[in-house]
Amino acid sequence: MRDPMHVLAPEHRLLRIGDAWRGAASGATFTVEDPATGGTVAEVADAGAADGLAALDAASKAMADWAATPPRRRSELLTATYRALTERSEDVARLITLEMGKPLAEARAEVAYGAEFFRWFAEEAVRVEGRYSIAPGGGCRILTVPKPVGPCVFVTPWNFPLAMGARKIAPALAAGCTTITKPAALTPLTMLLLARIMEEAGVPPGVVNVVTTKRAGEVVSALLRDDRTRKISFTGSTEVGRGLLRQAADNVLRTSMELGGNAALIVCADADLDVAVDGAMVAKMRNIGESCIAANRIYVEEPVREEFTTRFAGRMAALSVGHGLTDGVDVGALIDAPSVAKVDELVADAVDRGARVVVGGRRPDGPGYFYPPTVLVDVPEDARMLTEEIFGPVAPIISFTSDDEVMAKANDTGYGLAAYVFTRDLQRALRYAEGLETGMLGVNRGLISDPSAPFGGVKQSGIGKEGSHEGILEYLDLTYVAIDLP
């Protein structure tokens, strides 16, 4: 098997700042490991605050020229990035699997998904519009002029190391903004490869900067304190998001926050169980369950609870676990040891409170950070896994007897990112759509992510939307011009 690291030469494992690939000012580095083995994959530069500010210098210097670049040219560069990612899909996917752990088939799907953001926003770049109207009282004309907000700071998570960066970088560039991305320290290599691909595609120096670091708080705080930064977009935990919002308030920054979730998946008695089981498998097991929109709680109406559980548990038990680069593997490694420990702790807590394990539930010995697909039933309402994000391949199943009952339980959380409903009754589906407190709802499907759709939550799951036409608006300010015309 060819080493996936062949796609990223040593000189491209450094910081991408302006027109250069360079080491951290301190000379520090940190280790990236393969979560399936615990072995070292690479050493990358460990930036400090000075390096982050150097990236902001580059982004600020490039800002005026990039904002003045014709939309068609920006569109062409985004299209070139889409094509390059598509052509190099296998190389990018293998690198994702190596540093993040997901099976290769899922990594390939992530590359296709991430690439689509560049294609979508290439099309949006040439459709940024203001308006011209007559003031209702006459005597004045109203003109609105959209303008890029300015240099943007992106803090991206480890679970989708390409797609989460693409979902931010593509609309920012389409709108005319320059960017500084701080990828997760657990998975920095994919973002460095994307920066290299965009450099080769012709994106000008300073427009896309990447700063890798294990000192995220130090670097990001320095960037947010600098008044040249005009926006921060973050994907990650609600706890960290709250802290970033506090810091962003000092300079009144534009913010986009895609935070934690606690998605309920509801299977009604009238559902097509073939569709419901397929959808639940996708909603629960996509990305090994390490997804903010993963089904965290599965509610099944009592008349079909037993049959659904039997079929779903059978599907979960049939999944193979192993290194993501191995053919035929369905479930790869979790990202690190603390993640495995948390999943194991949540399962133990549920069992201690009376839950029963149907499939899995036993943490394997090393090497690597694995946890088996697990199904629990008779999960009590005070089990921690019903209120905390599991972020792993564990599915608690809870019965319900009425729509009002399950809707109240589904809404009984501070989160509101995603939910799923399986029913053949259109009116029932619409009642759930109106009654569930969620930013996104999948009806009879477990896959809802789409670059052309607005992704984002309500309550403590975030602020703003990513993807879709709404996604580019997050990177535009409006200037209102009043023109006298007696």
C-alpha cells in the first residue's frame, strides 16, 4: 500500500502564511498520530501567537486586491479547486483516513462533499446582488451595496478535516474575504493539503493561510484581539463556542457558530421500517458516530419497538471494525484515547442505571482507539448519554407512545441542531417539523448534509448558517446608500 503521506511533502507540513511555507517562529513542532495504531504519522509546525498574527498580516495585505478581484475570476479559482479535489480524491481520502480514522469509503464521501462547497460557491460568487428601490415617501432612492466583511478566522474540528474547512473557506473566498484557518491539532494534515491544492490552482498568496498549533487558545485569542480580524467562524463544542463568543464581543466581530448537538431520531409506528432502519444506520453511524448531527437518541413508537430494535441491532452487529485503510472495514478508530474513554463511560453509566446492552458494549484491547457498534435498550431517562453528546458508535433506544410525549422529550435539551423523523403520514411529519426545536430535520432520511442547503442550529447549537445561498451572506456586509432625487 502506498504511504498516504506521499501527497504532502515535508516542506508542506509547515505553516502556510502569505506566499511561503514556513516553520513556527519558535521552531516548535507537534506530532500527528494514526488513531488506528497510535503510531506517529508526521511532525507539523506548532504555531504561537506571533505566527497567527503573521498570517493575519498576510490576509490583511491581500484583502483589498482579493475583494477587487472580479467575481468571475474568484469563481474560476473555486471551480479549479473543485476539479483538483475531485481529480485527487483518492489521495485526499487516504490522508483523511490516516489522520482521522474513518473508513476509506467515508473519507471518499467526505472529499466529494467538501469539493461540492467549492463548486456551489463558485456559482454563488457571481450572484452577489444589492438592490435599487424608490423610498416609499419618494424623493430618495435606496441603494444597497454588498461588501466582503474582511479577514476571517476559521477554527475547524477534527471529525471532517476537509469538509468543515471547505464549508467556510469557499463562501468566504466567493464573497471576497481572505482567511486564516486554524485546523484541529489532531487532524492538521488535510487542511495543509487543501492549502497546497489551492496554491496550485492559482489562489493568490495571502488569501488562504493555514496555521497549525497545539496552542489554540493562545493563537486564536491573539487573532480575535486584533482589530483587523472582522469575523470568526467556529465548528466545535458549545463550551468552546461560548468562550469564543465572549472574546469576539470585545471587537464586535461577525460570528458563525456551529456547535454541539443532541439529535433525536423518531421512528413512528406507521413508518416504513426498511427506510427507518436504513436511515437510522446512516444517522447514527456516519463518520463512526463522530458527528454533531449524529442520532444521539433513538425514540421508537411502542408497536414497532421490538421489530425495529431487532433489525437495527442486527445491522449494527454485522459491521466490521478495523483500520480504515483496510478493505471491507465499516467502522474505523475513534479519534483518540479520551474519546474512547468517554464513550465507554457513557455506556457503563447507562448500564449501571438499568440499561441493557443488545450489541457491543465492550471496549476492546489496543492498539488503536476502537469501540464496537453498540445498541442499548431500556435506557432510563437519567442516563447521561441522553443529555450528553455520545460522539461514537453507540445507539440508545427508548420507546414512546404519543407524538406529544416524544416531542417533549426530543425538545428537552439545550441543543437544537438536527432531528430525524420516520413516518408515512405527511400531516404528522409537518407537525413534527413545526414542533421540534431544531435547525434541521430529516424526514424519512438519515443524511441531511448538502452544500446547497442551510446547515445550522438553534438554541445552544449555534448561530448562523453554512452552505446554500444563506452561507455567502454570512461573509457580506451591506452598505445602504441614500441618493437624493427630488
